[in-house]
Amino acid sequence: MFSFLAQLVTDPAVVEKADSVKATFSEKLANLSHMSAEDLIKTVTSGIVSIALKIFIALIIFWIGRWLIRRVRKLMDRIMTRREVDVSLRAFLMSLVSITLMLFLIIVIIGVLGIDTTSFIALFASAGLAIGMALSGTLQNFAGGVMILLFRPFRVGDYISAQGQSGTVKEIQLIHTVLNTVDNQTILLPNGPVSTGIINNYSREPQRQVEWTFGIAYGDSYDLAKETITELLQKDPRVVVDKGLTIKLTSLGDSSVNILVRAWANASDFWGLFWDMNEQVYKVFAEKGLNIPFPQMDVHLYKGDQ
């Protein structure tokens, strides 16, 4: 920023314009010194009236502009309240719009007063460009935070997976999203990559489908295994039986006959049902003589000719 101001002061175009203004001012002073008292009074009176008129018009424009800015703020507040926009984002957007409109109003008033606004506009644009380049990464994360708060791909309390990290959303800030992992670690994800990457929101739907793969030994009864699994699922109150159960022989593995099982449950019961079902199948299969095999290899040795 300081380097930009230094370049602006030493810019030949700016220096030339300053010299031109200085020469014009000196010329007007020389003309006033050669006027009679009557002409001088007329000139000064005319100048005062002209300046007073410009100030009056500028005050009217300022009053109307302030009234319009307040109306815009109220309209934005109603729209964002109706759409349930996050409070922090709402306050920031309203402040940003107010400051932008106020700067525009000030430039208009300066123009009405007869002051050249080209230099002011160039200064604001160059300063904005310099700040934007210096804060490019932060602005990207900020824009991502605005997108997340506006479109809400997830909310506080949702369990999500994004950027290779998983956890419960603890807080959504303008720059970072704060996750709390199952082992109570706090992770800050930059909003820029999160908003443009893949987000897996496990809490978005009220129900989820739980999936298991159980293996039984070759020679064991598949019908008995299927009947046992069905009975266990139907007895568990967390299973949404109305949505149906899926129990299929999915593959014949190297060491086991694999059974695919799927059942619906509320999202809050997902992990509890998954773990408890694993434990129950392990116990009940053993009681019913169903063996859960482990990987093994049969080696056959043949005695060659002596």
C-alpha cells in the first residue's frame, strides 16, 4: 500500500496535473490583483453564491442518499431474515453494502462540489486492487464462507467429511469451518477449498442405510444364517423394518460364503446399530453352529517318485 502511494506521488501524470492546478490558481490570483474594487466584489459575491448553491445541492443529495441507504439496509435485513441467513454473515453483508454505497455517495457529492473525482476513483480502485492481491488467499476463504452460509450444504451439529477430515461441525466462521472429531480434536478447515470440494454430509437425511458383510463357512446352512440375521434385525427397535431388509448371498470368497445385509435406521442410531449387530451375530452364530471363518490356505504335499 505504501509503495503504491509512493508511486502515485512520483507519477509524471499526477505531478503534471498538480503543476497545472498550481498554475491555474496563480493565474486567477494575478487576475484578481488587477480588478477594481467593484469588479472584485461582484466576482467574490458571484463565487460565494455559486459555492453556496453547490453546497446546498450537495447537502440535499447527501440527505437523499442517506435515506436511500437506510431503506436498502432495511430491505436487505427483511430479505435475509426471511431466508434465515446467519447473523454474522447478515451483519457483514449489510455493513459492506452500506460502506460501498456511502463511498459512492461521497464521490457523487465531491463531483457536485466541482472537484475532479477521477483521481479519487483511481485511488480507491488501485488501493482495492493492492489489498485484494495481498489478501487473495484470505479473500478466497472468505468468499467460500459466504457461499457456505448462504447455501448451507451443512449446519452446526452435522457430521460431515470434507478435505480428508471428518467430524461434527462445531462452528461456521467466515474464514474457517470448525470440526470436532470423535476423539475430541478440533480441526479448522479453510472455507475456500471446502466450498469448492466434495462434502459428505452424513446428517443431511433423517435416515441412513446400515450395511454389513457377514461370512459363514462352506458347508454351513445359508438358510439358517439368513433366518438368524432376519430375526435379529426384526427384534431391534432401531431398525426401520417398514423400509425393508436386504439379505443376499453376495459372493463366494476364498474362505467364506459372504452375505450382504442392509437395513434402514435413523441417522442418530447408525453406529450403535452397526456395532451391536456385529456383536450379536458373532454370539448367535456360534450358538447355532454357524462358523465365521478366517482366511486360511490348504497346502497339499505330494510325494514324488523315488
